[in-house]
Amino acid sequence: MNDPEDNTEIPHCTLKMFPEETLHCVEWARDKFGKLFTQAPQNALKLLDEGASFQPTSQEDAKSLREVVKLLERRPFKFDDCVAFARLKFEKLFNHDVRQLLHVYPLDAKTKDGAPFWSLPKRPPTPADFDPENTLHCAFIAAIACLRA
């Protein structure tokens, strides 16, 4: 017996900028994980297997090629490279991206109707400054570094 198909896709903008529910956050994390640790390495392996015979035939192929080249250029040579990668990911995901969102939609922003933009169920995010004493922050760094390695 097959499981029923779930056709309730969550809009990309909800996942990327305005997750309202725990499920949104889980899907956001799963998407990030898949891109970093599944899709990109699989594309790299495919390209390396095809070698010189690879001929990009679409814009998607060209984009994949650029991502693979970038991945290979930035590959780690020692574990410290993996830790540095993890710290940069922390800053991007939990600090810089949040600050950018708050720059575009400040706390006092209004909708076109004049209502507060940040009203339930939409809550403003808070940028996280890395704290080496915070076990959750350190666990994130350790996990990403090990996965990268």
C-alpha cells in the first residue's frame, strides 16, 4: 500500500523569510541540508564521472556546473577549513540573513493597508550573535564541520 501523496507545498517565501510554524522551520532546515550535503556533492560526483564529455545543454546544467566548480574550489583541505565553513554558515543563516530581512522589513514597517507588517502569525526574527559559551551554537558548528569533512 502506498502512502498518500502530500500536495501541500509550502510557498518558498514562507520557508525562506516568514516561517510561522515549526513545520516551516523543519522544511527550511531540510532544504538547506539537502542543498549543502546531498545535491551539491551528487552534482559534483556526476560531473567528475562525466569529465570532459559533460556538455551543458540547458541553463540548469550551466548553473549546476558553476555550483560544482565553486564547491570544488572551496573544498576543505584540513578540518580547520570545515570549522571555518561552519562558522561562516552560522553567520550567514542566523545573523546576516536575519539582519537583511529586518533591513528590508524593519520592526516598524507597515503593510500597504497601514497595518503593522510584523503582526501575528508573522513574528520578527532576532539575529543571533555567535556565542562560544552557547552549547547550541557550538553543536551547530560541530555538526556542520563534521558533515563538511
